[in-house]
Amino acid sequence: MKRFRLIIFFLVLILLLNFTPACIKTGLAVEETTNTGEAVLSEEETTLSIEEEEVAEEKVAEKEEEEEEEAREKEEPTINISIYEGPTYSAADSVCYYRVRANVTGSPSPDVDWSKDDSDGAWGTKKTQVNLEDPGDTYTLTATATNSEGTDTDSIELSWSCEEEVTASEEEGIYSGQMLEYFFEIAFSAEYGSSGSVLHKWANDIRIKINGSPSDADLETLNHVVVELNNLSSSTSFSIVTDNKNADIYFTNVSQFSSIEPNYISGNMGFCWVWWDAAGDIFKANILIALDVVNQQERSHLIREELTQSTGLMNDSWRYQESIFYQGWTSTEEYSQIDRTIIELLYDPRLRSGMTQEQVKDVLGID
């Protein structure tokens, strides 16, 4: 019995000796973990914490930027108007017209209202045309700029100032020798191809379809030129259409030009090609305008030049640098007086396709 108790005693002692170090080891591990007073985060938790901090910082920065932008945007409008063309006499409708633009500042961007716009908004809200129909006419043009922060106005006095002797000569169909020489140079030759040394013009109205990706400024310029050509032509009308077109204008990269028009001549940022029938009447036109190698001002010039040349005035000249037909590179965005005169002459109902220079002189009564 004693021996049995002794065996029991030794077994219990052995168990106690084995259990105690394990507990001590565990206790030390806990002590080592908690002794620093810091939690040990996993790599995943650490990455998440950094990302949350970065997002929070970005939100604060965005909010500060929005507040600065909002404060910066609130600005009262200012407006100043100025004449950019005119006074100019138009024989097609017997008016003396001015073209006026508005220079506007303010945030949000102000709306502009004109007291008169005879272009019917063809050139956007920041340009207008005023027609005066009698030598005694005057008109006070007023423009108002408005945004959420207020309004501002400016005005200008316009009066008939067209030269009456020029008016009379145009109405009577009298043209100077200088002007006729320029007309013959531009209308009876072609920059590319051959015109056959006879006159070519459209017998039907010109219906233009827009292709490609023009900017808002491109469309504004195109509308502007169409309105001007309608004012200058007394026998043919110009319009922009979506179907039943006889002229195409393409806004695209230069690399696409030759695939659209096989007659394209390399090196041109703007190009037009026209077709005429046996009588010499133009019946089709392709107009190419580059999007990728010119700036907006240069592209506006090209739109005006190529569309005008597609009417039958197909040559360039070194004579007048201010002319849209000038051979050298320019960025002219308006017709000169001599440009307007030769466009009017081309679409004078007395002139027909197929005429020679001598026949034109006979019709105009010029020796």
C-alpha cells in the first residue's frame, strides 16, 4: 500500500514539473507581447491604414481646391464692344453694314444680349451685324453681359459712312481696271488643274454638308462665311444641309485627305476640288480642312479661303496681302474690299459660265 502511494506521489510530482515550465513559458510570451503596450498590426491592416489616410488627405485637398475655385469664379461681368468690320456697302441688298464684337470677362461666363443683330445669330453670341438702309440712318447699338454676379453694358453709335461714289459705281456695275485685272487673274485660272481660261460658277444653289469633327469655332466661322456669301451673291444662295448636298466640307487630319479626295496635292492644309459640266457650270465640290497641323485662327482662314475658292474663284495671287486669295501664307479671317467686289462680280446675273474675258468685258460695257 505504501509502495502504491509512493508511486502515486512520484507520478503527481512528475506531472507538476512538466506543467510548470509550460505555464511559465506562456506567461513570458504574454509578457513580451504586452510589455510594450502596442498592438502588432498585420501587413494587410497597415496597408489599409495608409490608403485611408491618403484618401482622407486627397479629399481635404480637393475640398480646398473647390473652395478656392468657387471663390475665384465669382466675378462680375465686364463688356466692351468694338467694330471689327465696316462701314461696308453691300450692293446685293443695298445696305451699309457694321460688324461688331464683344470682349467679355466674368465668372461664370456671362451671357451677351444685343439690341440688334441682322445676322440672326449666325456668328454666335459675341458678334453681331447692324445694317443701315439709308444714308441718313444712325443706330445706337447696345450689348449687355449678364451672369449670377451682375450685369454690365456698353454701347456704340453707328451711322451711314459708306462712300456714296463707291455705292453708285457698284449699283451701276462700273468696275475699275485694277479690280477687273484681279478678277480675271482669280476667276480665269486655277491654282491646281486647268480652268480652260473660261469662267466657271455655280448655276444652282450651293448646299454644303459638314463631315468630320469640326470645333464650335469652326462651325461658327463656316456659318459666318455662308451668311457673307449670301449677302454678296445676287444669283446663287448658300446653305448648310444634312442631305441632298452638292458640296462636302471635311474636317479631318491631313493624313486622310488623299483617301477622301484623290486629286489632293500634298503640302496643303486646306484644299478644294470642283467639277463642272460641258457648259462650265460647277455642280460638285470637295473641301478639305486640316484639324491636326494648324491652330484655330489658321483653320478659320482656311475655311473662308477654300469655301470661297469652291465658288469658282480658284486661283491665288501675290497682288494683295490682305486678300483671302493671297498666295503666301496668311491667317486673314475677313474679306477685303476687293475680295467682296470680285465675289459680287462672279455672281452678277449677267455673267455666265463658259464666258471668256472678252465676253465679260462686253457684257460689262468695258473696252
